Amino acid sequence: MTFNIDVILNNLTYLLWGRLADGQPGGVLLTIIMALSGGVLALAAGVLLACLAWRYQGWTRRALFIWAEVIRGIPLIFVIFWMFFLLPVLFGGSIPGPLTVILALAWFTSAAVMHTTLSGLNALPAGQVEAGIASGLGEWQILRTILLPQAMPNLLPSYIGLMVSLVKDTSLAFIVNVPELTTVAGQVNNREQIYPTEIFVFIGLIYYLLCYGLSLLAAKLGAPKPLSR
């Protein structure tokens, strides 16, 4: 059995960016767009929720923790499926499939971002807060000007690790027929029919390269900085 590279070359543009010429991005391009968009939304929402959990103790923090545990206990594929059919009902109109997947990814990942960020805030010395209070700063000012600027650089490798998971999770969009990389690979395979090994080995390699590149970035950001002389 030989590896037929022609099936990849003949369908390469479709696998890389779908029907971009018709205004319908797909393949690798749509995978990257969804992962980046979901990651940005998840980061913003997760950091905000972590700040709320840090600022407000008691029932507010418990409610946020319960919400996060419920989200993390549901398979992501169900979240995508539910949002794909629920959002059009709530908003009274059709919503683009990629947008529903982006929102599902962001909602699901924001729970992990919240826990990660809150752990980073709690890891800072208590003296930082005390110094801020002694300087006359309010708790929100302490968060914005003292704690977050110190915590965020240390959390970057963890955030990138979550981004790696997001890239792989975009493959679940096939359930709602969004034309990301896995979906278009399935379409090419159905059309060609006799080259599944070539097609899906190539797709696996693309996912690996995307995730490996992010992992290298996380390792570089997480490496200890040399002491200045």
C-alpha cells in the first residue's frame, strides 16, 4: 500500500481555507478563526468571573464555583449541539453556525480560565493586598493595578495550554456541519472514498503542528528568566 499524496494536493486549497473565494471560510482557516475568537472571549469572561470570585466571598463565589463545575461536567459536544439549536430560538432568527460554535467554546472554556486566574491571584503574597489597602486603594483598584499585572504574566503558559485544547475542540463542530478542518476532511473523504488514510493522516499532522507551535510558545513563556547582573 502506497501513500497517495495527490489526493492531498488536489484538495489542498479546500482543506486550508474552504470556499473563501465565495465568502465562506473553512478548513484550517476557520479552525484558527474559531479557536482565536473563542479564546479571546473565554479569556475576557474568565478573568472577569475570577475577579468577581476574588472580590466577593460567600454565596457569590459559591455560585460561580457551582456554575463552573456544571459547565465542566457537561461534554463540550453537547454544549455545541444545544447552543446551535437554542440560540436561534432565543434570538428569533438564524445564527451562523461558526458563531454558535465560537460562543459554545468560549462559554465552556471560561470556566477553566476562571479557576486558573483565581488560583494565580490567590498565589500572590497577601502583603500585596495589604500594601494596596495601606495606600488607600479600593479592592477593585488593587485588582486592576497591583494583582492582575503581576498574575497575568505567570498565567500565560496556562492560558496557552487552554488554547491548545481549544484548537483540538474545534473539531467537534462537525456535529453541526460547520466546515472547519475535520468537517471538510470528512467531505473530501466522502468524495474521494478510497483515500481515508492519506486524508486523515494529513489532518492529524495539521492539528499536531498547530498545537505543537502553541506548546513551544507556552514553554518559552514559562521558562525561568535569567537573573540580571
